Amino acid sequence: MPTNSAAYLAAPYADLTVAEAPYTSAAAGELVIRARAVAVNPLDEIKQSTGNVMYGWLPSPAVLGEDVAGEVVEVGAGVSGFTAGDRVIGYAVGMEKNRNHATEGAFQLFTVVQAQLTARIPDELSFENAVVLPLAISTAASALFQTDQLGLRHPTSGAVPADADADTDAAEWVIVWGGSTSVGSNAIQLAVAAGYSVITTASPINHDRMRALGARHVVDYRSGSAAHEVVDLVGGRPVAGVFAVGTGSAEPALSIAIATGARRVSLASPSVSMSSLPRRRAPLALARFGLRMLARTAPLMVRSRLRGIRTRFVWGSSLMTNEVGPMLWGRFLPEALAEGRYVTAPRSEVIGTGLESIQPALDALRAGASATKFVVTL
């Protein structure tokens, strides 16, 4: 039996500590991956920094982490399409409700993943570049394609990214506010692969990257007139949906929907950043945060309803229970990566090697990142 280790969140607000962990074999529908790279996400940092405000169902000690890349070492019953030795990426869902929290978290050497949330990667794609995808692409796909979100048509086999310099546009726009984020970078590519033209926002330093991903137009989100600029670029053509990514994105996204006649807005981020909370038990700070969140979110939702616009928050793991998961992980992503039609974005920055480096990666994430995902190699 292989020897396993994990980076544990032993108690609320604590630093991660590395210790021995049980090795768990793959059950039906599962794979065991020997991790070669993991990435950190805001959800991991938020869980560490806010105690039980988020993921209150997670026991202590907890194994966090959603993004894992490595080699398949064990294939569970009923799984087809994978063999031991395959190079893969997987979306680890151990932080979700009703999962095996200890074995399905990504921050360990051997992680159990669902085969339906795993994809083979080509030999030329490094683990550290591939591992930026799982949570981000799953969240983007859930927002764009689920019928209870934007409900867009799915990407088609063989679709190629749009040429941002081309003179012709697809029939409908998709607006992605926050294109340089991990989720936004994937939303641009998925929308283009589904046949839509994309307008996105980013700081000027990232505009060329957004166009390389297929965005037709890019607007500086820091401009006081950014929402108006987006509306002008729409030019009266139909908007299939607006996807808001990043703190503070909900309000301009709704304004754009109202101005363009879009009927659906999907939200990936709250209106108030949880990074404002101190990394300790702080009831007064939490109460102030709650009041700010209510003051920002309630009027937004009322305004949406009055305008007949369906505005909903998205949760990345929701594709586990609907048709978007098999479409994305089973059909689109493996083929698109193998054929070079999909770019791993945003760029990866390796913080260190070994489970001990995951805490420094979380610290770097809390300090701030732009168009970058922090990665640890194992």
C-alpha cells in the first residue's frame, strides 16, 4: 500500500501542517491520482481565514484543495477510458457536502477523484500548467451552460477559437466581466468554442492575453465608464448572457444586462470580498461584513427581479449532477486539449515543491494575484 501524506488544516485559522494520511483505494466510479502538482484557490484561502463561515460542514482536521494533476495509479470498478499511468487533471471535491472529506481533498500525495471529473492531458502539457484548470473551468462551464444559469448552447466538437482580429462576429454576445481571473479566462474560451462573440474586461496589461483567448473586445474595468463602453460595443446585437466574476462585478454586470436586454446574469463572486475579514475569530468584523454583504446584495436582487432578469450565484461543483459535467470533462476538454484548441489559463506560477509549500502558496494568494494561479509541485 503506498505511503500517503497530506497538508492538513488542523483547526480553524491555523496554518497547514503536513502529516501522514491514510491511502484509500478507488471505489466504483473513482480514480486514485498520484499528485504531481496542485493549485490553490480563493476557496481554500477563505476556508482557512474565516473558520466555519464557509464550508462549515468540514471536520477538523481537513484536507483542502480542488485542483490536482498527476498520474492514475488505481482505477475503480465501472470506470472506462482510464488506465494506470495516464497523465490526468482532476477536480477534487472533498470540500463539498456529502463527500469523503479526508480522501477527496487535493492537498495530499494520493487523491481520490471522480472519474467523471477527470480528463487525460497530452504528454507535452506539463502538470504545473494543466493544474490551473479544474475548479476554474468547472465553475465557468456551470455558469455558462447549466439551464439554471445562462443556459448557453454547448461547445461543438471541432470548434476552434475565434480570431479576435476577424471582421465578422457571431450572432450573439456573451459578456464576461473579469476576464483575467481564473474563471473568466476559461469562460472566454468556452463561450467562443460554443460559437459566441465575447466582450470582456481586464486591466490594460492583460488585454492582449484576453484577445489571445478569443475575446473580441476588451475594456478596462477600472474605467468609470466601463459598463457604458461595453454597452456601446454590443451595438444593439443580442446578448445571450452576462457572467460576473470578481468582487464588485455584480453591479456593472446587471447594469449591462438592463441596458442590452439580456435576461440572465450569472454571478461567481459576492459583492464584498471575504479577504477583508481578519484571519482569526472576530465576531464584530464578521457582523460588519454580513451587513455590508446584505446592503450590496439585497438591492441587486430586487433590481434584477423588477427588471425581469434572472440573476443567480453559481457553484462550481454543481455540474456533478447534470449534463454539463459529462459534456465538459468527458467530451469537450480531453479532445480540445489533445488537439491544442484549448489554452491552460491563467498562467501558473510555481511557489515551491512539496506539501510544505502549500501554505506559502495560500499566503501569496491572500496577498493578491493578477492573471496568475499559484501552483505547488509534488
